[in-house]
Amino acid sequence: MIRERKIKGIILIVLLILNLFFHLVATSWKRAFLGPFFTAYMTDIILPWYFYALISFIVLKNREKKHLLRIVTALAVFMMGAIPETLQYFNIKILGSTFDPLDYAMYFIGVLGGVLVDYSFDEAK
């Protein structure tokens, strides 16, 4: 249990560092060296993954209804990205200004990554 929490903590720190890197590095530098995928979509993958990992690290420990909580957590994290994206479609600028339908897929991939890593800890027991 303690080893699992340490590994999850390390994953959280790595995801946080990656997210900070993509937000703090100048956009022109990112486009020149990392390409359009990283500038347009990488944060849309890392951020939901990070939020799912953070919530699961705090909320999903030693719970009887872990499966249901995982589903609710995954849906909530996905909606945290999908709602602002949908509002951008209607020209309501919240947490961004450019609507991109592929962002929904990136949010899904990010949440799915978090869920799969979370399940892998249960499989390892």
C-alpha cells in the first residue's frame, strides 16, 4: 500500500512537471521543436490524466465502491474539459477561445490513460 502510494505520487509529480513544461515554455519554441501535435493536443491529454490521477490518489484509496467511483471520476474529469470546449463552439470563451472537435478525443485519451494506470495498480496486487 505504501509502495503503491509512492508510485502514484511519482506519477502525479511527473504529470505535473510535464503539464507545467507545456504551459510555461514559449509557444514559438514548442512549435519549432515539438511540432503541432504537442502544441495543440498534448496538454489536452496530460491535463485530464493529471486530474484523474490526482482525484484517484486522494479519493479512491481503500474504498468499497472503487469501480463506481472510478467511473464517476472519469466522467467528471472528461466533462471538465468537454464543457468549456462545447462553450467555445458557441463563441463563449472560457478556458480558451478556439473550438477543436479533436480536443474531445484528446480529453478521452487522457482520462483513459489515467483509468488504465489506476486499474494497473489493482491488477498488480
